[in-house]
Amino acid sequence: MPTFSLTAINVGTFNLGEADKIITLFSREKGIHRAVAKGARKPGARISGKSELLNVNRLLLAKGKNLDIITQCENIETFANLRHDLTRLTYALYYAELTQVFGPGLADESERYFDRLCLSMGLMAASGRDPALLCLEFEFALLQMLGIKPELNFCVGCRDPLTEKNLTAFNYELGGLVCQKCFHRMRRLAAASEIVEEEAEEYAIESQEENIRLGLAARSGARSEAMDGQRTNVYVTPLVWKRMVLANIGSEQIDMEINPNQPQDARALVGATVAARRVMQSYIEYKAGKRMRALDLLADLI
Ligand SMILES: [Zn+2]
């Protein structure tokens, strides 16, 4: 049976039969890969601990008919400190969830993403920095590798440079921040579309079959315009914007700006990080077309 080796982190597991596990791995060599860990659920099995989530292993796999089988497993890293801090562990599980969802799109970047993921897991486990800020930095790195990094410096509507005075909202559909002028234009379009939508509905009811089809066509067009103005924008304050910009370049400068004699500065900063993360989380979920579940536990903890 042909064999091959991988260096990989466990990002998902589920049980198979009585004693086995199927592990979703993200490997440096191939990106996302699924393999069977035989006997991983037997008490005292050598592979048992190594098959747990977030472990990094060097593996030897045998090619199987459907799924490959792990034949040798050497543990490299466990991120043991994560197991002592529920908040940090939850963020790390969120990284694993993101990897499962976006991993298939990262095959060409597998080496770079694997290294970044392990670095970020290590920082989450051992660094004293705010875990929410570390997470925000990781999210930006992921979005960059996926080629969907949000635009933070220029308005995605008119390309004008953004300033503290003109920035207004984050637009999920356009993938970046919009200026005040464009935000209001979108709002006006949405309001006008709503009127068109109502008129189209009345028209559809009163018209014959052919006209009903035309009315419905106008309505569906109006609905997508309404999405622009109402459902895909979220307000962003200058401090939240600043947080995003600095997390995007991985700068700790903003932390240094805190005056230790001004505890309200620190509180405002924590609030801005939470708000910035919420915007990025929604953007990621918008792009994924699904909710990230690991964060539900996080929401209960914060
Ligand atoms: Zn604009």
C-alpha cells in the first residue's frame, strides 16, 4: 500500500464506528485532508491524545480506497496552555472552524497558511496580548490569503480616501468601508427601491399574467438594491476603524497609546476591539454563507 507523509494540525474530528476517528487535517503539504485514525477512541491507544483537536503531528499515511489511514503519528505541538484558558481555547477552536470552512480555498497557499495558523495558535496560547485583538489580526491574515481582504483606506463606493470625518459604515457586499456620501446615496436608493417594490406588488396584483411577470421582475431588482442600502451596511466609528487598520498591519502601536492613568482609554479600546471583531465576523460569515458556531460560546464568555 503506497504511503506518504504530512505535517498537519487537527482542525476537526468525528467518530467512526466503535473505536475509530475521522480527522480533518490542515497540512503544510496539501492543505485540507481527511484521514482515519484507527483505534483512536480505545482507552490507552497511543494515537488517542495526538488525534485531539489543535494537535500538530508529523504523520505517515497509507493510501486508502476512500480515506487515507494514519499509520504513524509523532506529536510536534499540543498548545498545552490553551487547555487552561477557556476564552483562549474558544478563539483557537474558532481558528480551527475557519480553517475547516475556508481550507478548501487555501490549497495553493497551504504552506503559508499552515505556518500562519500555527504561529497564531502559539500566540493565542502563550502571548499576554488581548485574545480578541490576536483573533482580529488572524482574521485579516486569513482574508488576505483568500484574496478577499476588506478595503479600509479608500471608500469602496467612490474610491475617495477615507478619513475620520467621512467614514461611515462597512459594506459586506462591496467588501470594505464606505464614506458618508456613498452611504447616504445607498440609503436613498434603498428607500426608492422600497417604493418601487410596493408599487410593483400592487401592479402585480392588478395586472394580467404577462404583466404580473413584469411586476415581479421589477420587484426582484428592487430587492437587490434594497440589500445594498439596508442589510449589508453596518456603522463603524473612527476608533473601530483605527482598530481594524492597525490589526490589519499587525501593529501594537494603538496599545502603546493607552495612558495607564486613563482607564477609560483602555475600556474604550477593548470595546473598539470587540466591535471591530464583530464587523469582521459578520463579513466572514457573509463570505462563508454560514454562521461560525465556535463563537457562540465566546459570546457567552465575554
Ligand atoms: Zn464614497
